Amino acid sequence: MRSRWTILAVLFVARAAMAFQFQSVGAIAPLISDRVGASLADIGILIGLYLAPGVALALPGATIGQRYGDKATVLAGLLMMLSGELVMMASTSWSLQVGGRLVAGTGGVLLNVLMTKMVADWFAGREIATAMAIYINSWPAGIAIALMLLPAIGTTYGMTGVGIAVLVMIVAGFVLIAFVYRAPEGSPTRGIERRGISAGITFALITAGLIWCLYNVAFAMVFSFGPSMLVERGWSSSAAGSAISVVLWLAALSVPLGGLLADRSKRGGAVLTAGCAGFAVLVLLLSRSGSVLPLAIAMGIVCGLPAGAIMSLPARVLDQGTRSVGMGVFYTIYYVGMLAAPAIGGKLAVWAGTATAALNFGAAALLICPLLLWSFHRISRLQKPMVAPSR
């Protein structure tokens, strides 16, 4: 019998493949610009399009999985990711690049929504915080791998080589889900009454979703436009991608550290505020200093600290009967913001004539998070407590 940790590893790899595909545009932005004649603003739009389907699918995603089965729906999502990548490989047409990115992103949304539930199904009541921290880390891990490998592959083998590398990652995830993953005995979600949520709780979830969105906007600005900023300074594409990937590798360590710190200190708000402020300062320094590697190391240590505290916010106002629709609201806000942010970052970079403007945008997004946290606490205090606080 496969252990729940084996299942977690399978889900980790599948989600890392999604992150790898998401980052495949930002990692080789100069090559894409040369091949299809795209500006930085166009690159920003192409990056954001991967998350665009989440605006429509985040809410119904769980229902789709319930009707057709989580495993079958995730496999269909991986096939959509595969199809979208093949479309992008087949042509230099901008319209087909957009179409392929949307198809791939639709599959990625199904993975993102359903696999979070699949982790919870296996770990409910047993190391759930640890499991979620590990699972969340699949995103920075996949992006870091892309930043390390794809610029070198693109320089040597062109965009076709990059496409093949993405396909290999997706196929690996598909094989693992198809032949290793299995549902746990007796789904804990069966028979749970689904209820609506009040206006107050909806506003609290929207606020929490905005915090998660803006936090991820900062990440997106760093790993999508950071390499381009370094290339502007004379770095090679491969060296720039490797330097920025240090942030993501260290974030994979700081995310669980931040969750542990928030749980042990019982001051998640302080961890969130200090982490976001420190991350913002380091982003501003990176965009203005030549000491790239030390700043990248410091950023990696600090940037992951708020993640666990942010992801715990919805649980404060949701119980088991409202969690499905509530998380749908939370993720919808996230996807709406992440659709717009890369395009805004790209346009700012074009307007300013440098990718540094996109990083400044990311720092500003981080500084808004503590203000939104204050609003979340104000709203949530007015609601009847739904669940006991996490211990």
C-alpha cells in the first residue's frame, strides 16, 4: 500500500510540472521576443494568460472534479497542458502562442484547484500543515528548475528544445498520477453539507485572496522580469536565470520555516507583516544594487516566511461545510489579480524603458499586504467564529 508521503511526492511533481510550464515564458523572454517580435509588454501578457482561465474555473473546479473524479480531471488537465505546449511549439504565430498558452493554463487551473483538495484528503487530521507546506513548495521548486535549465536549453537548442523539456516534465507528472496516485480509503468530503457564505465572510475571503495575490505578484515580478533586468546589465541569459533561481530554491526552505514560526509563536500576523516588508525592501535593493547574489540569498531566506500565515487566513472564517465555495472565492481573487499583474508589470517596463520598473511594482504590491491584513482582521472580528484557531 502506498503511503500518504508517496502520494504527496506524486502531487508535488505534477504541480512542479505546472510551475515549470508557467515559467517557461519568463525564463526565455529574450528568445521569445526575437522569434515572434514580442515586446516586454507582450511577454507580460503571455505570462499572465496562463492564469487567465482560473478566473472562470476556480469556483466550479471542485464541482468538475466531484462529477468526473479528481484523478480523471487532473489527468485531463495534464493533457490540456501537453496540448497547449505542442501548439506553442508548432508555430511562431502570436495568435497561436496566445491560444496554446490559454489551453495549457486551463489544464493548470484544474491541477491547482483539485490537487490542493487531494492533499487535504490524504492528510486531514495528520500532519496537514507540514504536507501543505511541502505541496506549496512545488511551485517555487518548479520555477527554480525552469530558471536554471531553460535559458541554457534555449541558448543551445532554441525554443524547440525548451518546448521538449516542458513536455518531458508534463509527461512525468501524467505517468505518476495515472499509475501511482490513488484516492484514499473513504473520502472525508463525502456527505458534507455545502452551504452558502455570508456577505461578511465573502469580504474577508476577498481580502485574504488579495493578500495572497499581491504576495504572488511580487514573486512573479522577480522571477519573470528579474532575468531581463540582469540581461539589461550585461549578464548572459543563462547566468541571469541561475542567479534569480537562487531566490526560489531558498524559498522552498523558508516557506515551511515561516509556517512553523507562525504556529509556534502564534503571531502569524507579525510574521506576515515582517516577511512582506522585508521582501519588499530586498526587491527594491535588488533592482538598484550590483550585489546580486547576496541579495538573492537574503531574499530567498525572507520571501517565503509569510506564505504559511497567508494561507491560514481563510481557515479562520470557514468551516468544513463552507470550505469548498470559500476557497473558490479565495482562488478566484488570486487568479484575477495574477492575470492582470504580469501585463501591468510589462507595460511599466516598456514605459520606463527598463525591467526594473516591474520589480518596483512587485515591491509596492508587498507593502499593501499589511494594510489588507488589518482590514481582514477588522472584518473577521465581526463574524461569528466558524472554527477553532489552528494549533
